[in-house]
Amino acid sequence: MNAITNVVGQSLEDGARVARLKKAVDEATYGGCIERAVLWSEYYMDEANDGKSTAVQIAEATRHVLANKTVKIYPDELIVGNFTAKRVAGICYPELGGLGIMIGVDKLPTRKVNPLEISEDEQAKLQSYIPFWMDKNMVYLAFDGQEEQMRFVKEQIEALQYQLYEAGGIAHLAPGYEKVIKLGAEGIIAEVEAFEAQTNDPSKLDFYQSVKISMNALAEFGDRYATEARRLAEAEADPQRKLDLERIAEVCARVPRYGATSFYEAVQSMTLTHIAIFQETIGETTCPGRVDQFLNSYYEEDLAAGRISRQEAKDILGAFCVKLCETIPMYSDELTSMLGGLTSWEVVTIGGQDSEGNDATNELSFILLELADELRMRQPNFHVRLHENTPKAFYDEVIRVNFGPGSAPAMYNDETIIESMMNVGYSLEDARDYVAIGCVEPTAPGKTLGSTDAGMYNMALALEMALNEGCQFGSDRQIGVKTPPVSSMKSMDDVLDAYKVQVKHQLGKLHADLQKCEQFHAKYHPTPITSATLEGCLEQGVCSTQGGAKYNFSGIQGTGMAVVADSLGAIESAVFEDKWLTLEELVAHLKDNLSDEVVRTRLKGIDKFGNDIPKADAWMKWVGDHYSDSIHALGKNTRGGQYLAGVYSNTSHTHFGGLINATPNGRRAGETFASGFAPENGADKRGSTALINSMNRIDFKKFANGINFNIKLDASSYDCDDGKSALGSMYKVYFKRHGMQVQANMLDPKILIEARDNPELHPNLLIRVSGYSAYFNDLSPEMQDEVISRSSNGAEQ
Amino acid sequence: MGPDASLIDAIAVTEPRKASLYFDIKRNTLDDGPGIRSVVFFKGCPLSCTWCQNPESINTGYELSYDAEKCISCHDCADACPEQAIDLSSPDKIIRDKCTQCFKCVDVCPSGALERCGNDIDMDHLVEKVLEDEAFFEASGGGVTVSGGEALMQMDSVGELFSRLKQRNVHTLIQTAGLFNYKVFENLVLPYTDTIYFDLKLMDSDAHKQYCGVPNHSIHENFRKVQALARDSVIEVLPRVPLVPFITDTDENLSAIADFMLENGVKNMQILPYNPIWLDKLPRFGSVQRLDFGEGTGKFMPDAELDRCTEIFESRGIHVHCHR
């Protein structure tokens, strides 16, 4: 079949179409969509499907969804595909973590944070499937017996010690979209058939069968859009739009069924595959990855042949970016407090180097940065890779895009990340091709099941329990190990020993629970579409949920790093060096929530991380290294890969902080922790260069699952030529000395306070929270206050 | 010579100091010269401008600073004071006549409400401190700025500091009010100086004496000399004019300054918009407010005023820099 000649015609008016698409999505009401849950349930409730293999059932259920879900082509669209039946909505997965949502679905439209529109009829319909899934959902199947199931659910909801996101589905990967674009579903089927011919292993054959069913379903999914586009074209009065629709029909008749022959087809193929993966399993944090790299040959060929202009390519990519905003997560209230905002963490990674180590920045990298600047929407998350040979023009553009309404792309240092990845087993070539997943997590795209956000761990609880024999203050609930009472602790080492014991015990528990989740996915929820795109799965005949991908990891994030580090420093200084109070006295004050203002002020006055004070920074390094070593000591996950340590927090620092009593750094009960790897809020008082010097004392290579360093800057200081140049230099110093990641929060406190008090004034104010973008108005009131307080500190400096 | 010759002799540093007296080191400044800079604020100034934004910098001795906002009224300071110079129930809190500046109160203050202003530092430590951000200087084309007070009251220190910095190729900049012994400067400091920011305040010498405490002849003499150096490309000089409503910002004064600049070949200058935050600092040192021009005293300058001031220089072909 021939490539379409004039790809998109003359109807693109320099970005105006993308602007209209953005407007439609910005103005859409957020909803919850029940379609996938209904179709999925229909399939599993049909007795004719009993007795089939799990893999075939998943593939057929996905096919049932793709073949019957609503197909919509919205006005102005060139890149088509709808995640749900509504313009912007979340999907409910009853077989995974969806049961909680189904039970509380009536509250979704009226809840305070992130309300989702869902009609009473839809609510009733969704709830009618609850009984069916009660004994077929993830928790039921993963945990033995009611007591264990209840314990796990209770602990997940409370999220005091940790929260396991893998309990809701794995995702957290960059599928090999490059492969689908190149081969198409038909090409993959041909590949599967070649492997099939070489084996008699029934489990492999079963997996191959599931992939073939899925790939056919994917091809037919494209056909449905071709049919719909043709139908709309026939009825279309506007001749220009009619032409558009006819082109859409031609493109969707070809992709994702066949390999793409143009830039337009490539983007369309990726879009429909992306949406199909959201039907197969939970889709949040399924990342497009290095779009500028794998689309570049299509762009250059089209450009050389005169089939496309730069602006047309930008509009196609812009339409794709806007589309990524049409999906939002459908979280329960509990999860909303951990994962504030309505972000789906679809990361587009820009720039960096190729597998030989040469600079890979290209024209599409620039186009994507322009889109990041012009769109400033919740999705995608734009993450930029930088290295020694990044062109100056590109770096300057990255700095420029740092400014604007709230948003700044996260920046990654290739040198540190590549080394950290090689330390955990990636080949040099694969590490050089890394993408960021979700918030900050580096993985090799198209060959890794990294489960990068398997769980979040509350580090500060271990400290509280170390000071109170394994219980929280004022509680006799023995959550941790009964370590010695503080009266018997005679040295800093005694304190650290107790802390280490508590960490080890908690992580041991986390590990046991996580392995149950891993085993559930392997046994009950294979992912044939996803796996077909990942290197290793077809070759080995093993689904990625069972370890088929070339690389396998699970990432566990530590939250509360700085509060633990500063607290240990405070104990050392106050109790063991200056000796102005005993450990028992200190704990008595903590139990009393530091109501003695003099004591609290003294504790606050002790040197803290983030001020370029070697001793205080050394505690941060100690806590970080210990955390990383503890995670690595967990051994291998059930997919055969290592557990990796990460330090970023989404909004869990507020949630975890809310549950932890007063801490020795002078923090009172319930106060939020700092996000990710940042100093405690307001603790860094000596400015950005001092902060960066402190950060550079950390060995980031130990955190192969990534870190988030959110630096708050007063926008007005830097938004001038001198300021931008200084800012660029500052990041360069940080990276040159092995910094890993940084994301600027360019803040003007006034605008945030206004947005909090009058949400209608700034409905689309984008604010960066710990590595991903969310609209300010999507955040909980506590989180809004946290952002405001952070920004105020920044302004005072 | 002008009538302030004796004053110059008085401030010339003849005995090398063992230590430098400073009251602050500010890092990551973007408005004190090119690139990212660290600024050393030396303590002591021969001028005593009524609007001084660093009133704590004028006195050449140590001072006790008390910030009521930070005070948690724990009374630890009063207990620690051997002179009974602290009475938190009195309106002034600190009885400054009684204070002998032993700073025992500062040592016990938990909240940082009491602070010692003015510290002696030896050269090794000073160099170490300003080089904490050396990597940032290098990456941004920044460096070290000395300010004050009047940094050139401590020329031994500045000369030694700058010579050590030049060994490491760090850019050096002086912010001066212009009253210093040029000969000593020429010997000790100039060889290691890249740039001077030179303040001119009032052209009328009587007004200068009234508001700044000293006449301006020597300052203008020094200005002519450093401008000559600038013309010979020995150093860079940027003249700066602090704008103080009704005092320095009058058409008359600014026009006179602009003409003086033209005589000396100035092509670029900077205006420093009035900074009302100085008012906040006074109570901390038990100081009296010596300047009040009504409502504007506590406000930043409106843009229209800055435009008017800028135009006076621009109309004479002098390019004006201004951070707004």
C-alpha cells in the first residue's frame, strides 16, 4: 500500500487546530467510565469462556473490549482513538484494584478532591458486578484467607508503613511502540508464528496464542476507526473536514495493522496501541518514551520527500500530546491522598544520546519542547535528558521552557543515570537508550518490565518505632520489632542499631506482601499486548508478568529521607554531643508533641541537610545509602529481577507525614515531610548553591530507580537573560558533579494563594509536584497549602 | 585638597589587621556583578547615609541584633546576661548602655532572635568560605564581590583576599561608596581587582555632608582616578546612583551627576531603586530612624519614577542598567 501523499493537507493553521483540541480537553468534565469494567465482566461472566487458559481469557477479554467499546472521533481530530466513552475519564479495572472504587462509586461525583462525573445508571450498573468480582479480584487471589486479605486491604488503606501500587496493576514501563510502528500487528503475528514453529512447550504455545488473539484485536481496533471515519466523512458537509476524515480512514485502515509508512501513520499506530494497552491492564504510567528518537526516521523521510512540513509534524505530535490528557486515573479517596492530582504519568522523554553515546538531540526534540511550552497540560510529563554534548541551543531552550505558568520539564543527567543502570545489570547500549518512567524512574524502553513504582515506604515510621520499642508514640500496637528502650541506648550507634532493625523488619514485611502481588500478576493477569512489544517475551515464549522481558526490576521508594536524616543529626547533636537533654527527655518531648517551644526551637536550630554543612549532609548520605543497601538486600523479585531503591514521593510525603508523630528535627505530629530528595520544608536557608553543594554529597548512583530533586526558585529572580544564564550554570554544576535529576518549581506565591482561595481564577494553573505535573486545583487542600508554604520560603530566600 | 583630607588619613589602614571584620557573606547573588557571586559584607563605613540599607554595617565594632519576630520569650538570654542588660518586659528589651557585647545571650538564644553582628575572621577561613561556590563562579562567569559597609576601610584584607582569589582565577569586584585612600588602594587592592561599582549620591557637597555625614570632594577625586583606569582598560568601572526620593532622585541632582559622569567618559551606569526594607532593620539594633519623607518611605518606587530617573541619563547618551 502506498503512503498517503499530502499527509494532513492545508487545514492546519499553525497550531490553531491543536489549540482547539487543547481547549476541548481542558474544558471537558472529568468522568469515570464503566465501559471497560462492563465489557470485561461480560466476558468473564459468560460460561462459554470458563476453562480456557488464563492467557487466552485475558486476550479474549481485551478483544471483547476493543471490539465493543465506544469508538469516537471528535471534531478537529487528526490523531484518533478514545481511551473511554467520555472525552476525559478514568477506567475501572474490577479484576485488579477496582473493587474499592465500585463499592464507593456513588461518592465519586460529589467528593471534594478530584470528583468524577458518573451517572446514577452507570453507578448502578457498575455496582451490579461487585458480587461477581468479590472472589476473583487481585487481593482475594493474591492473599490466602480472609484474615490476610482483610489485613492487607486495611494496611493498604491506612498506608502507614507502606503502600504497594503493584497491588493495583504493574504498568510502569515503556512498551516497545517502536516495534509496533515498524512491524504492525500483522508483522508481530508473523514473528509469533515463527517462534511457534520452533516449540512444543504448551505454556509457550499458550502465550503465543494469546499474543495472536491480542494482535488481531489490535488490528481490528484500527479498522473500527477507519469505518467510523468513513461514516463521518460521508455525512460531513465541510469539504476540508471531509478530506481529513477520509485521510483518517485511510491511515487507520493501515495502522496499527501494518507497519507505518509515514510519520502520521507512525503516530496513529502508537496512539491506538497505547489505548489498547490501557484496556488490557491498568494503563497509568505506561510511557510513550523516546518519541523524538523512534519517530525521527519517519519525520526525516517525509520531510525529504516533501510529504510533511515541520509545522504539520508539530501539529500531529501536538494532537498526540493532547490525547494523552484524555485519560485520568480513577482512584479511591485513599489513593488520592497518596497520589494527588489526576496525572496518568505518561512520560515523553526528549533528547539524550544514542546507543553509541553520540548526541541524539534532533528536530523532533525541539518540537516536543515547544509543545511542552505551548500546551502546558497535565500530560504528557516532558522529561529532558542532558549530557556533556547536548547542543547549547537545545539546553538554552530547556532553560527557557523552565519559565512559564508553573511548569518546568524534569531534567536528567545521562552520565549518572547510565552508570547507575549499568550497576544493576543493564548493558551500556541499553542504558544509553533509557527513558524516564512515571515520576523519575529510568528504564530501557521496549525491553524492561521495571515495575518502577511497586511500592512507597515510610522511612520515618522506623525512626519513631526505634525510639519507642517498635510502637508509635502513645500506642501499644506492636507494628515493629521490640527494640531496646531508649533508657538503655548509650550511644548514637545504639539508636542506629534500633533504626536498622525496624527498617529491616518493615521492608521484610513489604517484600512478602509485594511478592504475593507479583505472583498474582504472573498467575492471573498476563499482558499479551504489552509483552508482544517487549524484547525477550516472544523470544522466550514467556509473558512479561512472568519474567519474559529482557530486564526485570521492582522499584521501591523511600519517603521521609530528610526528616530521618535531620532527626538523627539532631539526636547526635543534642543528646550525645552537646548533651543538653537525654534521649529519654527528648522522647518525652516528642510524645508531648514538642509543646515546649524552647526545646522545639533548639531542635529546629540544629544544622539540617541542604545548607552545605558537611556533617548534616553526611546524615542524609547515611540514611540514603542505608536505604539503598536495605532494598538491594531484599534479593530478587519473582520475575527474576532486582529490587531497586528510588527516592521520590508523589504526594505520599504529605500522607505519611500526617501519620507520624513529632520528630527530633523539631517537626510536630502530622506535619508533612519534604518531597523526594529535598531538604525538609524551610530547612534549607542558605540558597540554591548551598543546596546543590549538599545534594552533590549524595551518591545518586545507588538509586537506580531514580530520585526527585525539586528545587524551588523564585521565578522573578531568574526570568531575565542574566538569570537564565545563571540558572543554566547552576544545573550544569549539579550535573557535572554527578547530580541525577532536577526539576525546578518556578514559583510566585501570590498566584498560588489566589488559586487556592479562588480556584476559578486560575483553573489551569500547572504546578509541579514531586516529579509529575498536576493542575494546582486537582490537589487536596493540604497539598495546596504545602505548595504555598514551600513557595513562600523560596521567596524569602 | 578638600576639607576631608584628614578623614582619609584617619581611615587609611596602617596596621595590618589580624582579622577581617565582616557581618555577612551572601551566596548565590545575581545582582552584585556578573554571574553567580558570593558577597562579603565588611563592617564599618566612613559614610553614614540616612537611608543606608545596611544600617548595621556603619559601625566598626560588634553589635547585638534582636529580632522581636523570632523571639519566643524563653528568657534564657536574660538569665545568661552578666550585666542585666536584657529586660524582655521593657519596650526596648535590650538596655544597650549596659551591654558589653560579650554575646553570652546569643550563645543561649534558641530561636536566633539574638544575633551577633560583626565577626572577625582570619584570611584562610574567609577564603575558604567564599570559595564554597567556586564551581558556580566558574560555570557562570561569576566571582566574589566585596561590599559593606565600606570594604575599602579594610584594604589589607580586601587586597589579600583578592590576591588569593586571582591565584584561582576568580573574578573580583568592589562595591564602594568611594571614600578611601587612593594610594593605599593602588598598592594593595588595585592589582587584584577586575571591577569597581562606584556609588555617587549627591553632587552638592553640603547636601552630601548633611545626608551622608561627609563632604564629597575626595569621593569625586577618587572617581576621576578610577574612571581614568577604566578608560585605559585597567579595570571595569560601573558608576551607580542609589535613588532616594526627594534627596538623590531630584532632577537637579541626577542631572548634575549625569554631567559629572559625562565629563569622566562614563557610558554605562546603574540606578539602584530605593529599598524601603532598611526600615525593618533599625529596631533590631536599637537604632533611630533618621529619614522620613512620608508615605513613600516604606514603599518601593513606582516604575514611572524609575523611568523619569533613567531618562535623565539616557538623554545624555549614558546607558542605564536597572534591576526592577
